[in-house]
Amino acid sequence: MSETTEEGVSETVEGAGANGLSPAVLASVGSVALALYFYYVRGDKQRGQFVGLWPVTILGLASYFKLEEIRQALSASDE
């Protein structure tokens, strides 16, 4: 890789924050807590299972968008 490519990728990776707590991670943790609340506290097992599927979707979408951002940074550095 060239230096500009490495710089672009490192800037993109640094955008996630040093601790890795992006909004997607926080939303996923909140969704897990909400799913546990519905499942155990309220006794609504079906809703708890439904909400429990959200973290996977949230993190999958966040990964997709992050990969798109990296791809665009790499293609911009090639120009």
C-alpha cells in the first residue's frame, strides 16, 4: 500500500474512537438490555426475542457502512 492509502485507512479507523464505543455499539448494548427487560421483567418472551435480534442487525449495518467508508477512502487515494 502507498503512504496515502495507509493514512486514509488509519484516519478511518481512528474515527471509531480509541475505545471503540461507536453509536452502533451503544445502540446494540441498549437493545440487549431492552430485550432482557422484555423477556425477564415483563415476561413478554416473544417481544424479548424480537428485540434481541436487533443488535446483530445494527452491528451488521454499521460494519457495512464502515467498509463502504474504507472502500471510498481507498478509491479516493488511488486517484
